[in-house]
Amino acid sequence: MENCMGTKSKDVSLKDLSNRLAEFAQARGWDQHHSPRNLLLALVGEVGELSEIFQWKGEVGKGLPNWSADEKEHLEDEVSDVLLYLVRLADVCGLDL
């Protein structure tokens, strides 16, 4: 699966991911908008989108039995968005995950 940075690598360290996200934001002039507050609010929005996926499903077993491939892909996308905002927030705050 290709991510927002156009790469397909799944084996990326958190530091590498943080560096790539910083470069991605800088290349687009987003640094001015990536304050800790703004990133946190974006993260909360993404967590909300993630929550919506589970909202009416009740309890779900490990491995997501009975989920379609499309449902799992949608979940992967939202979990990835949460991860990316969390890593970016940590970097902007000068935290070492």
C-alpha cells in the first residue's frame, strides 16, 4: 500500500518516519500550520474517524473476523493517519518516541 509520501516501504523506523513527515510538510509549506495545537486537533479528528469505523460493530474479535477486505483497508488508512499525526506531533514537540 502506498502512503501519503509515495513510498511502499513497511519497514521504517519511527525516526525515519518522523524525518520523512518533516520533509513532506516542509516541501508543501505546511510547517507554519503544524503547531502542537493544530496537530493535536488534527489527530483528534483522525481518532474520531477511526472510532466511526467501530461505532456500530459491537465487540470485534482479534483478526477482524467477518470484515471485508475493503473494511480492513479503510481501517488501515485511518490507523495510518492517526500514526502519522502522532509522530508529527511528537517531532514538533521535540519528543523522542
